[in-house]
Amino acid sequence: MQRLARTLRDLGAPPILVVGDLILDRYIDGDAKRVSPEAPVLVFEKASERYLLGGACNVAANLVSLGARASVLGVVGADHVAGRLRGLLRGLAIDDSLCVVDDSRPTTLKTRYVSRTQQVLRVDEERCHVLTGAARETLLQHLAQRPFPFAAVLLSDYGKGVLDRGVVEAAIAAAHSAGGIVVVDPKGSDYAKYHGVDLLTPNREEAERATGISIRGDADLLRVARRLKELTGVPTATVTLGKDGVFFETEDARAKIIPTEAKSVFDVTGAGDTVVAVLTLARACGVSVEDSLRLANVAAGIVVGRFGPWAVARREMMSLLGEQTPGKFLDLDEAVSVAARMRADGRRLAFTNGCFDLLHPGHTEYLARARTYADALMVGVNTDASVRRQNKGAGRPINVLQDRIDVLAALEAVDYIVPFDQDTPLQLIQAVTPHVLVKGEDWRDRGVVGADWVEAHGGQVVVVPLRPGCSTTSIVERILDGEPRVTKS
């Protein structure tokens, strides 16, 4: 673990070009609790929607999160979906200047309707035909530039028609002209078009389809690996095996399975993107194939423990490998890292949230009790702007965020503190996915934010009693009225 952590820490930030199918993912969150009286179908009640990068764009997001510099080369339509997609790319400092506009096809949009953490329906808006005409010529011109400015090319094939044989050949020639490598996340059964790549990462089903060999044991894996090498010329054949880990065979015919690092699996969406991103970055920095696969396996173990596509950060992996010990004050990425490490170590994390403006005995009792439900307590704290939106009253918060955090950090019961700027902590709860969600009993009838999410992931929601007569609001009112609190002697 320590050697892998050092390898990860020492990775550089090479420029990497991602070539492939650019996709925008839309998630419609809501509830599907009843059947329609009109037909035997579920009624979906929409609550919210969000947009995420998908396909080759999610691969690029993973690369940037890991510390690389990423550019994307692919095709978008002349539509509003392309505008939203490019806005998300630029927001992550991913270079979209090589995107080619094709008026003949819409930007691929995948819409998933999600009830709690279960997909109810997926709707795809796309046109999957081979790229032709001016759009293809422009794409090839980008690959023909010399000297080629990228250290590696990552081919992200989602079968939408961009990566035909000619484009793949041009990408390989471009990368090799600069001494770079080519890694491909393949699609379909025609692996001959990938001949000349340096590494490819099919999963079990994809490898079976491409080779015509059913995988039932280690002997079959060896046969599949050798067939993949015949088809593509790769020096090292790899097959990702889901919960069973990663298989690879090297040039000297050594075969090995690296066991999975996943402690729990909620969703495999985007796991392949994470694996190929880590592999490409590590190999571009000169890391051995085996160590690159081990790092990719660690990253995949993180991402499958969440719902939907996520970009894994380098420091998140460092934390999981035991190389970084965070303090009490965390940002969102660090909070996710802490949660992942605790899950990997088999320890329980409790979460609660609040403004904690004027800390009083009610707060300290509540936090001490919350801490008893787990091995560590993480506290989400509203930012000053978030407090003001909660209609807490004029002049609130009384104490600015940093002062509130400093006071909380002095409490023994509080292990981690994470600020959030949204009106509710739902996004933070979904990112962290604690084992226990704790709230005061005053929220029992109002509904505990994030309860559905935590319970859907096997967690527990606890509502605890509060100390009577203790609240920041009542303290402020007494101060304004000039009335000291009367206590019995």
C-alpha cells in the first residue's frame, strides 16, 4: 500500500487527449411509488434534475480529477445540449476546443429516471451512424497535427460512430509519433480496428463477445488474453472482472488476477471510465502495467460505492491507501475520501448537520449523543449565505462560518466538519453516504433530509431528543430583551 501511495503521489500531470463519444447524462430524481390507473406502468413524480458528464467526457473528468491535463476530441450537435455539455467541460478546465460540430446528428443525451437509487427508465436521444463528410475530415485534421502535443491518447468507444477504423489508425499514428501511448476502452466485437494500441480494457462480457470464448475459469481467461493479443497486437492483455478484480497477462505469458478493492457496490455506472483514466495516466507517467492496474483497481473500488458517475480524486485514493491523514476541517472531496477510507476499514461514520451559530449545552449534548452511534462523527455546517437563506432572522448568523467551525472543532465529539452552501445537506449526504444519519426530534414530522438515500444504501436514520429550552433563537431573544436566563439554585 505504501509503495502504491508513493507511486500515486509522484505521478505527473501529462497532457492527455481523449478521443471518442461525447455524452451528456441527465438524472431525473423523484419517486415511483404507485401504478397508473390508465395503464400497468409506474407513475414517476419528478423532484429534481441534474446534469453530469458522460462517455468520453466522464473519462476526461476523471483524468483532471486525478491531476492530468485533459482535452476532448469528438463530435457534438448544433444544439442546446452541446452548450450545456461544453459548459460542464470548461467548468472542470477540460479543453473542448477540439470538439467538432456535426449538424447531421444531435449531441448524445442519456436521461435516467431515478427513484431513490433505482433506475426506473433510461431514455437515449442520439443518432449512431459512422462519422462522414466535413466533420470526419476536421476530426482527422486535429489528429494529423505535428508535432503532436499529447503524451497519451485515450480512445473512449461507446459505439456512437466516431471511432471507426480510420480514426483509430490516425489516433495511434499521432500518439506514437510523439512517443506516447494509446489506451482504448473498447466497444462492439470488431477488435481488429484497434490493432496497434498499447493497452485495452474490455470487461468480461466484452472480451467474450470479441473473442467468442466463454470465460468459466482461469484457463479460459488465458485463452481470451491470447486471442485479444492476436486481434490487437497489445503487449499486455487485460480483462476487468467486476467483483472478481482484474485479470492480465504480460508479454512473458505471466497471468495474474488482482482482487477487487470494492467493499460495497451500489452502482457500476462510470467504473470503466475511472479504470481506463487511471490506467492511461499511470502508464503515461511510466508506471508498470501491474502497478497501473492496481491503482485503477483502487479507484474502481471507490466509484462503485457511489450512485452515478463520479470522478475520483488523487487525494481520495491517497487517503484510501493510508498516505494522508486529514484534519477536522474538510472540503467535499476530503469528506468523500474520509468516508471511503472508513468503509474500507470497516468503521462506521455518523453524520449530522446544522448552523451551530451560538453553541449551547443543547448542541454539545446532541453532538455527544450523535457520536455514540458510530466510530466517527462528521458535521455538515451551513455557510453564512446558506444560513441567511434559512430565514433564521435579522443579523444571522451572528458568528461567521470560520468562527462556528473553530468552536465545533474544539469539541471532542466532533471528528470532521464540512461546510455546505446549499439550502439542504442532501448533496453532501449523497456524496458521503454515512452509515448513520442523526437529526434532532424537532425534524421528526418535517422529514429528515437524506433519510431515503441513507436507508436505500443500508444505513440507519436516528432521531434523538433535544434538551428542553435550549436554542440559539431563544438565546438571541433573551439578549435582545435584556432578560437573563433564570436558573434554580
